[in-house]
Amino acid sequence: MESPFQHRRSSLLRLPLNSTANSQAQNLSITLLPDEQEMFRNSSSRALGLLRSLQSRTINANDLTSLSGDSTLLADDIDEADNGRGKTDILFGHFYEVLHAHNNTNDTLDVVQLLAQACQQVVEQLELDIERGVGGNHGTKQRESSVKWLKQEINTWRLLHALYYDRLLLQADTQADDEMQDGPMLGGSEKEVIQQLYSINAQLREYQLVVDWLEKCYEQKDQANALQSHDRMMAWENTLFQLENLQGAAFGRGHEICKQLDPDAPVREGKPLHALDMEDNLRLGRAIFAAIRNGHIDEALKLCKHFGQTWRAAILEGWRLHEDPNFEQHVAGQSHEKLPIEGNPRRDIWKRCAWLLADSKKYDEYTRATAAVFCGHLGALKSLLHSSWHDLLWAYIKVQIDIRVESEIRGCCMKRYQPMPDEYWNGKMTLEQIFDELSVAKDVSVRDYAQCQLGVIQQHIILDTCGELLQHMCRWLDAVPKEAQLPPHQLRFMAHIVLFMRQIGRVEQQPQQQQAERIIAAYVESLIQRGDPQPIAYYAAGLPNKLQVQLYAKFLTQIDEKRLRQQALDAALQAGLDVEQITRHTVESIRLGSTPPGIQGEPPIGSISAADKRKIQSLEYLIHLVEQRGELLWQANAMMRHYLASNKIECVRQVFAMVPGDVTSQLINIYGALDNLGPREECSLKEYLCYKVYLAGVDSFNDWTRLQQARPQPPQKGTQNSGQAQDNFTERMNAQHKEQTYLSELARWEQKVKEQSKMTTDALFNVMLFPEKGWLNDPFIAKEPENAALLHWENRLLQMEKLRSICLPEIVLLLHEVMAKSLDHAGCIRLADEIADERRQLYKVYTKHKLAELLAKIADTSLQLLNCKLDPWGYPITA
């Protein structure tokens, strides 16, 4: 797709917009002839050097295809049911690829062109689907709506590129030359004066750029009213025929028409032309004005000549600036032939007459508007172009350019000009006043567009008021309900405008930066719903650390598949995000998030609910980076505390299994030595080892319990038959064999129980007698971590103390049960000594109720010892 302002690289003036294929240049509507532009291009050597340097950086129209690697992104295999949504949604990835591939500051304007090209490709695909009738009537309507929006977006990108190309490059280059200017050129020709005016007046150039943009965007609504394409015709042939054949006129007989055929005859005589000629005249006037509105003045001239109205063509030539090249100094060696005079030497008289024509009510509205374009008559233009925001803006700015050019000519050229009416000079307005007029226009459609989002964006781009544009965008975000969002493509459009403004330095103040960040964040949230990690990470990287952590963590919380999590983390690392903070925030959000109970209620004992599985699997985010082993332990310990307090031992096992077995050696590798661990890591590592010992003790007790329940059963003895005299020999031998087998299995079982009891006792004692201040007691640290408040350190200590009071009494009861069934009654009595030991002070974790329960069991054990002829503490009774 060719950029609408691509040729501006070779001219500081108006872009050629000629519809004729053979033409290489187009007239500047108020200023220059086509062949005059080449001379103007050489008027500033410095500007020309800049333009040549920029011309070397051409944009390949196939860049977008090469970015994606395959042109099949816009293939026709998308399901018809999406009504073209799949094709338009390609723009999300396409815009990301463009920005990602052109991240150089010097490529900023090229990026704008590539974004417009991406939209144009989608428009072409959608229009092809509309022609094929894909999706039926409903699908066609949806695609037409998308095409309408995308065309407006393309136009806005073109406007952005045209204006900021001039503001960033040309104005910056000529700013240093402004001080060297000696003021307006006095005594020069009209053409030379306006050449200098355009080279030094940035505001006038911007006005002309807006006019060029509006002409490029113009779409003629009434295509059915096009002129017939046939051979050259004679003007007013039906009127001529009727005048020559008054008695035999086939049409118009009985209706009085004008008697002469000069161009002024209908107005002078006050009589109409033939009805068919009047209709043709109106259609020709409409076509001529449409060509001028579209910027194709040469096309309008060809229409006049083709339909035999050469006087119209002559009138359209009267606005051209006058210059006599014969007054220039001749260079030695060149011929002294007389050169033709350019432009209209009586342009002031022509302009005064054109004003009178535009102001007259005797002509049709298209003829008046055509003259008004070249003489600055705003009233005639507004009466015709009253129903379109773009048409009215074109009319207003056309008039402002005309007034500025005319005032410069009359102020600098040594010539006496015919005065223009006061109404002409009173039409001078600023851009702000023009947009105020448009916002209160009589036509509803003009007011609606002036207040709609596209109209507001285009207005502030023209005014170069980035701060106000950001305020409007934030208001649009506020106007949406809390649970809803603006349309995703609108957010995409807004976000990339903000990124462009920020790239070129238009967003500098703190309030503007916050507003820009809010708009980009809204776009990131819309991308989160799409689920593509690379664009999300790329755009989030342009936000402050706190906001990017919050948004990307929100994205990660929505991913449940391990492979997708891996891709999301890789994308975050490539984009330079703070992955450690993001994953910590993600795991904490999932861990602390409230999950409603399922429809089927709590899962059976020994199984894990879906919500708990999701929380446990979230620890995968912390396994990705070895540097996060300390954070992994911290979060895993927090989960195990919660599940242990909730008596979900299976969840505790799953959390413990998520931590790599070599976590201790990895921490040593990270910090260099075990003594170099920070306070948080040191406490986390001991807490992790406490859970490891606890799970080993519980698992060992479960094995012992299963072994106890697996005691071999003695064989059943057969019943004696009273009528039988003697036992059957075979049956007696079988019974003896079963008895021997049972006794051997019982011996093996007793040996296994003895061994398992020893192992279980040791495992449970490891919990009860855990070293370094005991089980779930932090080791001695010099001071708490610096961020203890953020870590909720005090809350953690309370949780561990509570778990000690729950778990340690249970471990002691399990230990008593194992030793009691192993007939180690003396060991059961020694439990009281361990609990009462002041070094560990295990008695402090007991409540009165639990302590009474334990003492009751120890008392029963003492009775057993007494029955065994021992004293209550298990020692032999001495006399």
C-alpha cells in the first residue's frame, strides 16, 4: 500500500494527488503550478539535503508479510461464523510485530506507515469477503462495520504521519534557519513570495497538510450520479437544437428558454436552458466540485474541456499565482529567449469576480462552491458541505489558507490590488475556533462526529494537544462500567497513538505519563483476555514496575497448563520484565485467593480438590528460575502451614513434592555457603526440613498401622463329625501344614512389626526432639528480615506456634501408641520426662485437656508395669 503522503519527502508543499496516471505532479490549490514545484524543491538546500537523507530510508510494502513469515495470516480459511472477526483480530499480533521489529527511535514515523499498511491489508481482505457474500447478510453487515472503522483508523494514521513528519523533521530542521531570515520577501513575484511563505511558516504548511489529508480521505457518496462516459460533446446541445428548430422541437415546446448561448446568457436574460441541459449542467457542476474536493484540479479541467465548456476551464485557471520569469537575471551562456508568463497577472480582479459569483444566488450551489474554493467564500462552501465534519473542516481550512496567502501577497508584492470585501478578511479564524464551530454545527451528524472518539482524536492530532487527548481517552475509560471494557480494537488504536506520542517526547509531564500508562494498561488487560504472552509482555514492559507486575501476574493467574506457563515466563524474560516479582505476586494471589466450594462439596478424605491442585501447581512459576529457590521455599512453607492446619495431609505431601530435592545444595550454590543465607532463607530452610521430618514420621506411622492391620490370620479348624470314627489322614496333614505356614508368617510379621516399630519410633522422635530449638521453631537469627512487615513475619510466627500446639501432642500420642503396642512400657513412661524437659519445654504446647489425656495414657501404662511386677516407672522393685 502506498502511503498517501509518501511523496512529501520531496516537497515542503502540497502532496501531488493527481488521479491521472500520466501526470507526475499536482497543482497546489492556492499556490503553485505543477511545473513550479520542482523549482520550489530547490529553494532550500538544507531542507533538500534532509529530504534526500530521508528518501534513502524507504519502506517496503512487504515488510508486514516478512514479519509474520507467511502471508497466510490473511488467508481465507477462517470460519464464516466469526463474521470477519478473525481477520481483524490479526491486527493485534501484526501491530506487535511491527513495533517489535522497529524499536529504533529513528523508525518512529516508518512504524506509523506500517501500521496503516497493516490495517489496509485487512480492509482489502474484508472487502473481498463482502464481494463474495461470505457470511450472508449478517456477516456482510459486520464486515462493512469493521471496514468503516478500519478506514477511519487508516486515515488517522495518515494524518498522524503527515503532521508529525513536518513537526519533527522539517520544522526542527528549519528552526535554526528562522533567525537567518530577513523577513518577508519584498518586491518578488507572487509565486516567489508564497514559496518563501511556505518554507518559513510551519502553521501554513500544517494547514495545507490537513487539506491534503482531507482530500485524500474524501469518498464521493453519490456514485450513481457519475457522468456518462462517451465521446466529446458540445455544450448545451439541446438548447442549441431547440433554438435552431423552434417549430419542430421535440422537447421543451411551450417553455421559454434563453435566446443566446454565451456563458452569461442564462443569468443575464434570467431565462433557463433546456431542461436536459440544465440537468447535465448540474451533474457536470457536481462532478467538477467533487474532483476539486478530491484534490484533482486537473481532472476538473479535463471534465470541462471534455464536455465542451472551455470557459469553465478558463475560469478554473484564474486563481494561479503570477510570475514573469523574464525579469529574472539571465545566467551567462544561456539563451535569452522570452519565456511565457505564468499564472494570472489580473488574479485580483478574477478573485473579486469569483467572490461575487460565489455570493450570488443566481447560480447553482455547486458552481458557487467551486468559485468559493478559490476565492475564500466560506458561506457558499458551508451551504453545500453542511452535513459532513470532514467536508466542513476542509472548507474552513481552505478559506484560512486563502486568506493567509492573499494577505502575504498584498503585503509583499509591489503592486496595487483590487480590494476584497470586508467579509472576506473577517473570515480569519484559528484552528481552535474552527473546531468550536464544528462542535456546535447545525447538522446533527457533524456534531456527533465532532464529539465521537475518532473526531476527538483527529482534532487533537491536528491541534497538537497531546495532554487534552490523553484526558479524553481516560474519560472514555471511566465511562465504561467497571466489569466491562472499551472495544479491543479501539483500545489497540488508542494505545498505539499513546505509544507514538510517548516515543516522540510529547508525554513528559507526570500527570500525562500517568494517563498514558493507564491507557496502555487498559490495552494490556484486553490482550490478557486473548492470551498471547508475547504481546502482553512487550506492552507491559513499557509500564512502571508496579503496574507491569500487577498486570502480568493477573495474566499468569489465568494459565493452568504447564507448557503455556513456560511460554509466558519465557516471553516475560525476553521482554525484560521483573519475573521474580511477577511470579511471587502470582503465587501469592493464587494462594491467598478465595475459591468457592465446588458443586459437589468437599472432596473425599485423602483426595485433593481442584482449587487446592491449582494452588499447589502455581509453585511451578517459582521453579523456573534457580535464583528463586528461597522464594519457592517461602511460598511452599506458607501453603504447608495452611494445609497442615486444615488437616489436609495429602495436600502437604503434594506441596512438599513440588520442591526440588536438591534445594539445599542449590541455595548453597546461590549464596556461596550455608552461613551466608539471609534470615528469611535460613528460617525457610529449617521450616522446610521440619515438614520433611514430620511427613516422614506420619508416613512411617501409616506404614506401621497398615502392617498392624496385616497380621496373619490363624487357619480355621475343621468341625468334627460325631458320626465318624476316626480323622481322615489327609485332612490332618493339611491342617498341620496350614498351622506351620501360619506360624512362620506370624514370625515374619512379628519381625517386620518390630523393625517397623523401631523405625516409626525413631521417625516420631525426630519430630518431637527436632534440634535447634525444636520443631517449627526458627533458628537463632541476629535480626528479622528488613521487609518483615511485607512478609507478615509476626503472623508466620503465630501460625507456627499454633501448629506446634496441634501437631506435637498428636505426634506424642502416636509415639505412645507405637511403643505401647510394642510393649515398650518404660519408653512410654520416659515420654513424660521428654515433655517436662526444660531444654525443649514441650509442655508449653499442651493445653490442659491434651495434657490430661496424655497423663491418663501414661497412668494406664504404669498399671501395666505394676502388673508386670515393676514399679510405675518401669524399674524392678527392690526390697
